[in-house]
Amino acid sequence: MNTSVFSFHFRRGAVAAAACAVCLASLAQGANAQTTISFGAGAVSGDRADRALFGQYNGLGGDRSAVGLLGIDYSLRNQEASQWVDFSGSNLLGDTRELGLIWKDPGNWKLNANYGELVHYGPNIANTGMLGAGSSTPQLVSLPGGPGSGSDFEAQTKRTSVGLGLTKIFSPAWQFALDLKTEKKEGSRLFGTGMNCPSVIAPTCGANTGWALLMLPEPVDARTSQVEARVNYAMDQLRFSLGYYGSYYRNGNSTLNPSVPAGLNTNAGLIGILNQPLALAPDNQAHQFDLTGSFDLTPSTRTTFKFARAISTQNVDFAAAGLTGAPVGITNLGGDVATNSAKLSLTSRPTQQLSLLADWRYQSRQDNTPIAYYNSEGTAGYTNQSFPNRKTNGKLQANWQFNADYRGTLGADYEAIDRGVFTATSAIAGVSALRQQTQENSVHIDVRRRMSDNASGTVSLSSSRRDGSNWLKDNSGAGVTEVTDVNNPVLGLPSTAIFMPTLADRRRDKVKLFADWQPSEELTLQINAEGGRDQYSAPSAYGLRDSSMNLLSVDAAYALSDAWSINGYLSRGKQGLNQALPAGYLMAFTNTSVNASIGFTGKASAKFDVGGNLLRVTDRSVYAQGLDASADAYSAALLASTGGLPDIVYNQTALKLFGKYALDKSSSVRVDLIHQRNSVDDWTWGYNGVPFVYSDGSTVLQKPSQSVSFIGVTYVYQLP
């Protein structure tokens, strides 16, 4: 156990809680005040590799094997002074501490403040010879002893947030609210870069061929601040809110500047490229003004509305950030995106049986970022691309109560997207064509039936169709050509064309069943089943052809007696897709997830409460691969020798138990026990125990089998 860390955390958490308690104690005189304090200790087994998944967010990752437990809850109700105070603090000795304060004079004003910390430990451990890993100036070193002979590096980030809020009620009709929040994020996370030769963006390759891939942990030192102010009005038929929301992001690291030695195990022609700085997330800001509200036209008809305008900008100076090679006369991106949105909705209940809904939404995004030739010199090559977007959504829905047992819903939805005119001087990669406009029409019907006083069920059916305008063929920096006949051998698209599934014609059908049944006072059951299928139609035999999903889940709760009860659930979900790629590759991907849980709670005696839960999770991704007649001999031999991509399998078994014993009316002791086992078989970072190796010999791997146990003992005391 690291006693210095424990002592530091104890002092900071305890001092903060004590200071707040002292400030609030003076208000408790002559008032109804309650204070609950909990403190204790916990211990966790295994090393950081065993706790890689278990300790990602709960503060039990890394090398810590013990943690102190401290919490406080303070509540004050002083009716004579018209004061209401709530103060809480949790996990004050750990890495996920939280403090919260609410202080208000009901009907007059309210003040709230909060403070929080969260540490995320990356689940993967890197082994590297890199110097300064996690800084903005890492130095790569080839491992002379080969992969695995370096030092372990664990990426982690820490978030520290502070929030303040103020609400002032001026009258029954008028109210003002102000919320401020800032969050600091520090640490590092896995990142990297790579390059392939020959390449049009790697002119220093020369006649050399090859590739390089480097692990470069990203340094994290950023702050996000948010401010929201609202004026609210509510009286009689009219309610509205006028607000401002601002977001400000500041990154302390504008670039990542690696030092890559010439002797690295890679193509010598790539060294100059790999030593160039990498741009990190730039400073940016956004501002939005909005007006929302509602108006009652009649006692049974209401209209709601929202109008908003948002402006987002990014104008970090390239030279100040350490970036070179910008077009002549261009000092920053000048990013400027303005978004206008509007929403109008009408709800009405003209009769006791009928209720109606009509909804219309509109959003227009204007990309005012200047266009410049970033990928070349002068006016040859490609520019950045403008991304305007105009989206319109409409919805009509009617609900009819046939009788006491039957209720039906019929609805129709419409969506239209216009992506604007393609920037003629830019280019696209990875797909063969784009589409400016798409439209989607959907209908859905729901029927709910009450079969008895303790049983009801709902059947939902939905279907949608999406199509769009003609496809646009990219002309590599010379605009696009509208393709009116995709099969034209000269003006059409090649047979190996690839289309984005988000733009392709699509048919989506879905069915959902839900049942709620209480066969007895002791037993409650909820059953949910749903399935759906997407079928894509694009002018090519390649790309995504169809996808599907289905889900079945059962939730149950049973009261064994007044003192004991059990609960549980079982769910199975499956998702799949079929796609074909040029050169003859076919793949049918399926992901199957099974989740099961059973738990209990009870009273072993008048003073002794117990409970527990057993959880099992299994997730398997299967890549069934094949070849069609166009596959070459190399592809056939490769698939025959490897069998294709292996499965990815994740399993988790977790047992949680607790016991709480009341020592007297104001104090109790609680014991928590947790045991968790995880197994990960993922070829992303390695296969059969052999990790993926970067060009400098660095590796990244997660322990395939992890086992961890935790025990915590907490004493809870409630001040009279």
C-alpha cells in the first residue's frame, strides 16, 4: 500500500468535508438537522494487469491495493429561517471523490455547487523503450532485446470538475438560472501514427517501398468550460425560456512532436515524415442562443416551439502551434460553422378517445470555413471541403382508445437531408460516389391490449424506405459528375464501386413485442422481443448488402416472503451484416451477446440485512469469410492457410455480496465482497499470446485472463 498517496488523499478529502461541515454547522442551531458519516477501508487483490478491466473507472486500477472509504451526508431543514441545505460527499479518500452542496430558500433562491474527480486507467499495457512516453516530445528507441524487453507504460487520464449554479425566483412568473462548469483533463491515452510508401503524400519515399507504424501516447492537458444562462417565464397559457449556452475548449498541447531515430526498423525514406509534428485537438468554442416554450391554444390543444442559432469557431494559428506547410497567406483554418434550427409541435385531444401529434423540425448548417489548397502547393491538388447540411423532419401520430382494453397508435415520419453542393476543388477517398440528397419515409403502428388486471401486451410494427438523388462521381479535384445511368460503361461507375451505406437506398423493417405479466402478488414478469432487418440497394455488387438484429429479454422479480425476495434477468441479442469487397472477399459478421443475472435481498434478522448478485456476460464476434469467383490465387491461398479472421470473445463473471448489521439505532457496519473474472480473446492487439509489434519493437497487450477480489468494510454513524 502506498501510504503517502493514502495520506494525501485522506487529508484533501477529509479537510474538504470538514470545512463544509463547519460552515454549515452554524446553521443547524434550532433547526432539524441530520448528519450521516461513513468511513472504512477496502482491499483489492491481484496486480494492475488483473484489474485492467475491473478498475478502469472505480479508482481500483493501477498499483493501489488498498483504499480508504469516507462519505458524509448532511441535511438541514430550518422552517423558521426558510433554509434548506443538503451536503454530500462520497469516496472522499479515493480517486472518484465527489462533493455536492444545495442551499436554498424555497420559493426565493437556490445555490448549488459540486466538485468531482475521476481517474480512468487504460485497460491495455504498453511495453516500450520510448523516452518521455505520454509527453508532447517523446523519443523513440528501438528495443535491442526485441519486443517485450522495454518498460511497461500504462496510459491513464484524470478528470477534475467544478460546477456552480444559481437560481433566483423573482415572482411566480419569472425565474433566472445560471450554471457554470469547468473540467480539467490530464494524463495520456494510446495514440499513434503510420505511413506507407510509395504514397502521393510521402514525397520523400523516393524509390523505397515499405511502411511504418509507431505507438505515440497522446499527451492530455485540456480544459473544457461551459456556461448556461436562462430566463424562464410561466403564467397562464404561455411558458417560454430564453437561454444562452457557451462551450470553450482549450488544449495545452497543440502538437505532438516525436523524435524518430534514423536507425529505426523502417523505411529510411519515411524518417523525415515520421519526425513531423502531429496536430492535436485545437482550441475551439461554440455559442448558442435559443428560445423555447409552449402556448395552450385551448384546454386540450398545446403548441410547443424552439428556435436556436449556434456559432462554432476554430482559428488556432498554425505557426504558433508549431505547424508548417500551410498555403501561402493562410495563417489559420478560420473554421466557422453556423447552425440555425427550428421546431414546432402541436398536441391535441379533440375527444376522450383520440389524441393527435404533429411535429416539424428544421436544421440548417452553414459551413463558412474558407477554402484553401492544403494538400498541395499553389492551385494544383486538392482543397479542404465545405460541409453544409440542411435537414427537415416531420412527424404525424394519432392515438385511439378503442375501449378499456385496446389502444392503438398510427404514425408516419419523414426525413430529408440536403448535403449541399460538393466542393469542386476537393477530393474524396475510400468511396466511389457521393449523394447530395436523401429522403426517408417511415410508418409505424402500435397496438396495446390489456388482457386482464395483471397482464398487458404491446405489438409494434415499423417500416421505412430511403432513397435519394443521383449519385455524384468524384473527378479528383475537378468537381463531380452526376451519374444518371450507373451502368453506362463510359459515364457510369465501375463494377467495383463502393458506396457509403448511410447514403445508399435502404429498406428497414422492425417488429417489437412487449408483455407485462403479474401472475400473482409475489411474481412479476416482463418479456421483450424485437427483431429488425436492413436491406441496402446500391448500384454495385460490393459493399454492405444487408444487416439484421434481434433481441429477447426476460426480467423477473419474486417475493419469497415479506423479508426475502429474488430477482433476475436473461437477455440474448444478435447483430449481423453481410458485405462483399472487391477482389472476391465475402464476409458475414455476427455478434452475439448473452447476459444473465440473479440476485437476492433479505433480512436475516431484525438487525441484519443481506443481499447479492451473480452476473454472467458472454460476447462473441464471428467473422465468417469466403471468396467469390473473382478472387485471385493469393487470396485463396491466404484464406486456406489462415482460415480467415478468428473470433473475438469476451466473458465476465461477477459475484457481489453485501451484509449490513445495525449496532444500534444510529450506527451500523456494512461489508461488501466482490469477485470478478474476465477473459478476453481479441486479435486486435495480439493472437495466441503473441502481441502486435510496432516498428520500434513496442507492443500493446491486455492480460487474457483476469481475476480480482475486493472486500470493503464501512462503519456508518448517524448523528442524532
